[in-house]
Amino acid sequence: MTQESPKGHGGRRPIPDGDGCEAAVAAHLAELDEAKQDGDDELWNDICSDGIEVEIGEATWELWFDQDGWTAARPTYEPEFPGESRAFGDGDLMGRVGPATLSPEEVIRRLVTLEFESF
């Protein structure tokens, strides 16, 4: 699993599986809350669009948050160059995980069980 560096800027760093996924989602929400409390809409938008990556088993998920809630995608194509993120392709899973009120544990549970809401 990977997590954004502090304040959502810079490279991604690996963090452990298991509870680490939930911790990454919680940390992402904390960064969003801090930006909102500071009144920094630009930073809030940057953090939202950067999203986070979590690894669950063999699958890497990209998660991002917006006013409507959580969306996830599982890109499958290997990167062209080392260090790049995976690319999207035909048949990739993508969907709305759930509303903004979901706990980090519930976000991860829905990814594990491939439980999505319709768009």
C-alpha cells in the first residue's frame, strides 16, 4: 500500500497492509479536514484529486474523495516506466464506494468485498 507524503505533496511511500489501509484512509480524511478548517480550498481540491493508493491482497486501488463521497478504481495495466502508477484499461473496476460519511473501516471493507454503489 502507498500513502501520500504529509500534506498530500511529493512522492508516495509504502505502508503496511491490513490496518494500514484504514490508517491511510483516516490520514487522508485528516488532511482534508485540516485544509477545510484552514479555509484552503485550493489545497483541499489538490488533496482530493491526488487521492491515495491502497493495496488489498494483490490489487492496487486508487481512492479519491469528493463532496459526494468515495470513488475507487483498480487500474490493471503495468506502467511503461518504473516508478509510474499503473494505467487504466478496458474492464478495470471503478465505482462509487459510498458516501462521505463512511468510516475508514467501511471504505476498506467495501473494497475487500467489491461492494459499490451505482453512479
